[in-house]
Amino acid sequence: MLLATALLIIGLLLVVYSADRLVYAASILCRMLGIPPLIIGMTVVSIGTSLPEVIVSAAASLHGQTDLAIGTALGSNITNILLILGLTALFQPFTVHSDILRRELPLMLLVSLLAGFVLYDGQLTRIDGLFLLALAILWLLFTLKIARLAERQGNDSLTREQLAELPREGSLPVALLWLGVAMIGDADGYADGGR
């Protein structure tokens, strides 16, 4: 029991650190490819913050722990919406001025309903997986479209915060090194701890 708990904690810390390094490396690569910083902020950073859940779910699924994979996906979203927003508002009430948030909120509600729909029969088939991945691609394209629009307007508070998180400089070898380390350092320890 103690070993499993230790593996869980160590694995979780490695996943979070790997996701952070992956965002760092991908941001440097995108800058070197000439991708506008705003688009990097809205895609790389937003996807990168979900990488721990993606890696844990993928590793759990590969180990045959589908309950852990589904629980991670659903539980992390519930936690992000209820616990994180709740604690943030409790400690520091805030007003949301982001146009992007107002556009993405209905999309988040729709995606939650669609996830409930595909899981309603108690099975998640390959067709369901393809359907959800297709929606993820559509979401990414939608986000890129919003990013380009916001880049032209340049007045959105959420995108300014995301831009502040991006590294300003870095070298290609360092970026490739961190990219490799982050991709190799998956969530095996975390998934093993969940057994």
C-alpha cells in the first residue's frame, strides 16, 4: 500500500513536470517555425495543461486499466470546473472579460454532453474514440481560428495571460532534448500506482 502510494505521487510529479517541459520545448519549436505567439499560447499551452491527464489515461489504457483512464478524463474535468474555479473565486473573486471564454464555454458544455452520450451505453468503442478524436481536431481548428481573430484584435485578457507563460528564448537542441524527455517520461509510474 505504501509503495503504491509512493509510486502514485512520484508518477504524478513526473507527469506534471514532463508536461511543463513539453510545453516549453513545443513553444520554442513553434517560435522557430515562425508561428505567431498568440496561436502558440492558445494551442500549445492549452493542450499542454491537459497533457498529464492525456498521458495518464493513455498509459492506464495500455495497461488494461480502462476504469482509471475514463476516471482520469472525467474526474480531471470535474475538478477543473468545480474545485479550481471554486477555490479561485473563494480566495479572489474575479470578473471574466475574455471574449474567447464566452465563445468556448458553450463548446465545453456541448463536448460534455457528447461525452455523456457516447458513454451512456457503458461502452467506449473504437468508433466512439474516432468520433471524439474528430471532435478534438475540430476544436483545435476552431481554436486556431479564434486565435487568428484575437491576434488581429489584440485585446483579449485571456490570450495576454497565456502569452506571458511562453518562454521568450531558447535553443533548438535544448527544445528537442526536452521534447524527447517529456515524450519518453510517460505516466507508467502513475498508472502502476493506480493498480
